[in-house]
Amino acid sequence: MKQKLIRATELAEFVYCSKAWHLKYLDGAEVSHVARELQAEANTWHIEQGRSLARGDQLPLGSFRRPDVGDYPHCLLLVGMGEMTVLLMAATAMVLALLFFWLSARSRRKTGIPAGEVFYQDLVGQPFTARNLRSLKLGISGKPDCLIRTADGIVPVELKKSKRPPARGEVYPNHMIQNLAYCALVEEQLGEQVPYDLVIYAGQQVRRVEFTDSNRKWLMDTIAAVQAARLRKQANRNHNQRGRCSGCGVGDKCDQALG
């Protein structure tokens, strides 16, 4: 019997705490009310951050042309205006659009976000296609928060509303494994190279993770570990951090919780 595909978010939860993963995915334990509220806050934050990230890619520069009277709902405003006035209006709109794009590009460079086309976003209200990426070969599926097509290839981007972002230059392992899964899915499903991925923590703290051979191996080993745990119908706690247990959404149902 074939196992269902493992979601990238599920891989992240397994790495964070395999016992909590067991309770949620094998036993069907319901998460606490507090955990649901925190998730709702994170979803709202994701939407706003996604809009900010893509805002510079939403203006259709190619569609700018000389305004026509028929384009305006209040066409009487143009009565008496000369051709030169209309052209100046169009030129002003073009200049403002170019300025907006320049500021957006500069902001990206300062934060470490690469220049390129945002063509995919799994966020509410965004004008992009966000289909679920699935790989029977790898046994995983998932939807990245964002994909940017750059000169070097496609860069997956994941937005994380973390109360305590990791130390400078570091990425939490559970966030890293999730993005590595997206890297593998993009390479297989879209057939394009993925040089690296980005994790953006609250406050625009950008972390870069190279899609190296060692990271690929870690991803495959983790997928195999989840598949084995599913077959055993069992998984034990894989950490010794009391903070993870104290903030766990299924901690009240766990017999391996610390402290």
C-alpha cells in the first residue's frame, strides 16, 4: 500500500519534534486554542508580507500608453485639455511607476532578496498561480510562500513570523528542511535549477540556504525517517529543549514532555 505524500510543512514539524508530529499526524490530536490563535496571527502576517514582497512586480509597465478620453469614467474632466496636457499626464504616470520599481529593487538589494520575477505566491489575494507541487518520486508535496525567477535560477522564499529569529546568518533546522523540500520540488516539477533558498524572518531578516549535496542528503534522510515512522505508527521525542515542550500545541497529550 502506497503512503500518502509528505507535505513540506509536515517535514518541518517532524524535525522540530517528532513526538508532537506523532500526536498530530498519527493520533489525530487536536492542537490547543492558543496554538490556533497564534497560527491565525501568522497567517495574517504572511498575507501582508507577501503583498510587500510582490508589490514591485504588480505594476504592468508594458501596458502604459497614452490615455484616451474613453479610458476615464469622468471624461468631462478632460474637456478643454490639450494633447500636450494628456501626454504630460501619461509621462508623469510612467516616471512614478519607474521610481516605484527602482525603490522596490533597492529595498530588495538591501534586505538580500534577489532581483527577479515573482511568479508564484501561495498567499491570499495575490495575482499569481500557486499550484500544489507534488513528487511521487520523492514522496513529498508542498506550496512555497513565494518563487522568484532570477538569472541564476528559481529561488524559493519562505516567510516566518518567529518570536525569536535565530542568530545572525543561521536558520532553524525545521524551517531549513521545509525550504529544502521546496527546492527539490521546484527542480523536479518545474525543471529549473535552484541555486539556493531564502527564509525571511519577521523584521526582514533574510537567511540564505545553499542547496548543496549534503543538504539534499539530509532532506532524503528526513523523508525516509518520516516514512518509516508512519509504517511503525510511532515516533519519540527527538530533542531536549524544554521551551519546545512548554509552547507545544499538543503538549497536554504528550507522555514525553520535558518539565
